[in-house]
Amino acid sequence: MKRLGVVVLERDERTVLRGLGALGAVHLVRTGAGPDTAPQDPPDRSEALARCDDLLGRIDKVGRQLELEDLPDVTGDVLPEISLDDVERRLKPIETQTDEVLRHREVTLQRWGRVTALLDQVQAYEGLELSFDQVGRFSFLHFAIGSLPAENLAAFEQQAGENVVLLPLGEAEGRRRIVAVTSRKGRFALETALGKSNFRREAIAESATGTMQQLLEGARREKEQLSTELTRPREAIEALARNVSQPLAVLRVVVAVERKILEAEQHFPRTEATVLINGWIPSDDVAAVRRRLQDLVGGRCVVETEGPGDVPEEEIPVLLRHPRLLRPFEMLVVGYGMPGYRELEPTLFVAVTFLAMFGIMFGDVGHGAVLLFAGLAARWAGRSERVRDVGVLLVLAGMSSALFGVVYGEYFGFRGWGLWHNPLEGDATEVLVDAVAIGVAIISLGLVLNIINRFRRGDVVGGFFDKFGVFGAIFYWGVLALGIKLTVSDEAALHWAELLLLIILPLTALMLKEPIQYALARRAGREPHTDNILLAFLESGIEMFEAVLSYTANTLSFIRLAAYAMSHAAILMATLLLAKEVSAMAGGGGLGSTAGAVILIVGNLMTIVLEGLLATVQAIRLEYYEFFSKFFSGGGHAFRPFRLAEKQAKPSPQE
């Protein structure tokens, strides 16, 4: 990775930014004004950015209103050189047309809603030859037309008494339509009884004319007419969407590009006439970027590059580029954190250790084959790059599972030829010891990587005296060596020299880390991170104690490899036994019955899903807590090149 500095004339700034955005090879860095940069602060583009956000929101709103799920793709070659004012002028007519079409549809829908509601009210009174024109003209009669809860009808009839003529009609949604007639004199008693019965008066009785039957027929005719009219707004919306989708897409890309340029301009200090553009660029891209910038502005720029030098590691972006087989494991690494620029990149080690641990816990030739074919399907049928990467991961995991299935002699739970034996067979202690041995190898790899990382960063004290440094590794390996000696040797005691060299001296060295750093900080005139030397010794003592516990817990944690390997085999054994028992009860031999075969298939499928998830989770857990914690800080940040196009290929170099 190289530091990039470009000085351009202010009038060429946008031309250069468009060129860099098209290349997609430079990670821009915000730089303040100063004696080593430029005297003027970067400009404030907040108002223009707010306007871009407003325009993007309006464009997206029109797209939603016209039900445009995806706007057409627009390439940079067809983008017009227009300002935000021009975008506004072109967008307004589209918004106006959209509003008109939607307003027409809304009016039609409102009419449809009113007619539908009217029909719901009136249908219960179909066939009733009662004229609304005459309802209010009877000076001696009082009408009540509406509905009440069906369960209240009987009680209402009793309360109304003989002075009310009641005409029960149809029932809908638990309410019974009625027409009640009484004398003017008895209207108060009727209204009282109706109120107690939760009566709801129909509004149509006050405004309608003609008879109920005429009103119903008219409403049906209007609804039929509206059903035809409703197709016109839909056709108009679809036609408008076809006509404006391309212009909308162009306007959206223009505004999005303008927004990215405005954001970039806020990164660069300047003078009265020039602009300083700073960033990071992969080494392999330097020549191409330099040549492109010179061509864009006719040589009116100065391009300088240099190595990272003493720039803090956390400020240098990291570009991860892997072959297809390793790319899925990049997701596991980034899930924990981004490696620092001067750290060893752990993806290859993660791939090897993850696949090994997954295969150990999920060893079965048949199950591995299922994962392999599922991965191939995802790899070739997946629409997104992430799905295809998951497919590659499944293929590799399936191959690892099948390989360890050959080691165990497991084929969909059936015993077959194997290089070793089933985890449930033989001495369980042997399986546990083998799992711990694998853990020791992985932890040791983490220690070696940590020592290398420390020295690469120039942290000599940490490389030697850290709990996962040289002396920490000597202590860990020494304890293991002495433990093995006591186990396999006839000697019942340890020599004092062994204890001194492998345990006492390494632990003493770990006690010196913080005091040494305290002394070096005082000597260099820096502020130590502890108040005095006693606190430094205390911190080292606590760290030493933590190291002992950490090594013990991390090593024993790998017993889960054996536990889940045995669990996988046990579930398959139980499935096979259950299938045989069911077949025997059904009168078939072995697995000759349909029920037995179904149990075997379902049991294997459930094991693949559940045990596969468990093995994956446990392998990731061991990676993160037992392996990564030894050497991987995860404090880096990703290389994010400045791009104007939303869908643009990643830069080719690996840095």
C-alpha cells in the first residue's frame, strides 16, 4: 500500500475526482489544513449534500408511487453533465404527471369505496318496496331503518311491544338489518328500545331517493362502471412508469454521483488556486493512476507516492484479495475484525484449521457428499456473490467431512471401511487426547503468528515478554513436555533444571514485561501507562496468572472436538437402531420396511442440519476464542476505494 498525494488546480478538482471515481483504486483520506498540507480547511458542502438527499428522496418516492422495483442500469457513458438545478427542472414534470395519475386513481377508488359501502348497507333490504321520498312525509308514522346485533333481536321485540311493526331482514357480520315502524306518538318508546339494543341507524335513509330496490340497482350499475374505469388509472400508471423509468434512473445516478463528489471535496485542504488530494493506493495501481490523472488534466497536476513509513498501523487501510477457494473464509476473518496492515493475514490459516475442525466433528462420507452437492448447487445457481461464496464453503466443508468419514468408516451412519475407527469405538480417552493434541497444534500456531506479528510491528518487548510471546510459548510447551514425560516415562519426578528452564524462568520473564515497558517509557520521556514500578509488577503478576489460566482453559476447550464427533456418531447410531426396530415391528428384515427407511432418511437429514450447524458454530468459536485471541487484534480497517458507480468491479491488485 502506498500513500498518495495529488496537487491539482481547483478548476480541475472535479475532473480528477471523476477520473479517480471511475478507476476505483484510491482510498481517500480526510486531511485538515496545516503547515504540511495546505493553509485552507476543506470546504463545507452540507447544504449541497442536503439538497442531494432531498432530490434522491423525491426520485425514490416517484419510483415507489409508480411501483418501479428496480430502475434500469445506467452507465457512465450516457450520464449528462447537468447541475442539480437541471435535475430539479427535469424532475418536476415527472412528479406533476405522477401526481395527476395518482389523483385520478384515488378519486376513482374513493367512488368505488362509497358504492361498495352503500351496497353492503342496502343489499339486506333488497326487494323492500319502501320509498325514501315518502318516509319523512308520513305525519302519523315513524320509521327506523338500520341494524342491531343479531343476539339482541329477541330482547328488542319484547321491549318494543305491540305498538311497533318490525320487519327483520338479512344478517351480515353478526348484525341483523331491520325496519321498525311505529306511530309518531310511540316514537320515543321505540327509540329508547333501539338505544338499549345497540341499534345503528343507516345513513342512507336520510339522503336516498326512490325505493330500496331502485337504490340497489343503481349502485350495482355504478360499481360495474367503476370496475371498468379502475383499469384506466392502472394502465396510465404502467405507461408513465415505462416512459419515465430511464430518465428517473439517469437523474438518480447523476445526483448520486454529485453527492459522492461533494462528500469527497470535504476531505481536501486547499490554497487559493490548488487542492491537495490525499489517499492510499495499492502499489500495483500507482503507474496506471498517475498516467490517467496526467491525461485527464493535460499534465496540470503533481502526483507523489511513498510507503507507509511510520504511519500508525490503524490508519493504513487493508485490501483483502483472495482466490475463490479462500474467499469464503475471508467472511469468517472479517466477522472477527479486519487485520492490521502489519499483521500476518490469517485467512489461509483459518481455512485449514476451520475445515479440519469441522471435518473432525462432522465426519461422515454420506453427509459430506450432501454438503458437497448442496454447495455445488449454491455455487452455480446463486445469484449473488455471497451465496456463491457460501456454496464454495459448503463444497470444501463437505470434502472435509467426507475425508474424516473415510477415517471413521462412517457412511450415512452405517459402518464401513475406515482408516481408523468410529469415535464411539475403542478407548474414549484416546479420542479426547487426540482432540487436545489438535488444540495444542492450533494454539501453538497462534503463538508463533503472534511472535511474528509483534516483531514485524517493532514490539520487541511484547514479542519476548507477552503472555503469548516467546517466553509464554516456552512456558506452554514446557508444561506440555513435562506432562508428557510424566505420563510416558517411568520417572516419577522432574529434575530441578527442567522446572527452572521450562516453568520458573518463563514465568519470571512474564513478570518483567510491564516493568520493562515502564522503564523504557520513562527513559524515552513518555508517560508510562502505570503510575509507578510497583503497579507495573502487579499488572505483570496478574497477567502471568491470567496466562496460566488461559493456556489451561484454551487447551481443554478443544475437548469439544471429541465431544461433538462422538455426539454425531451417537445420533446416527440411534437413528439406525430406531429404523431397524421399526422395520422389525413392521415385519420387515433389517431396514426392509417403508417406515424404517423413512426414519433413516429423516434422521440423517435432521442430523445434517442440526449437527452441521453445531459443528460450524463450535469451529467458529474455537477459531475466535482459542486461535484468534493469541495473535489477531482485528483493529485494522478495510480499503474502501472511491467509486462513483454503485456497481463497479473491485481493484485488481492484492496489497
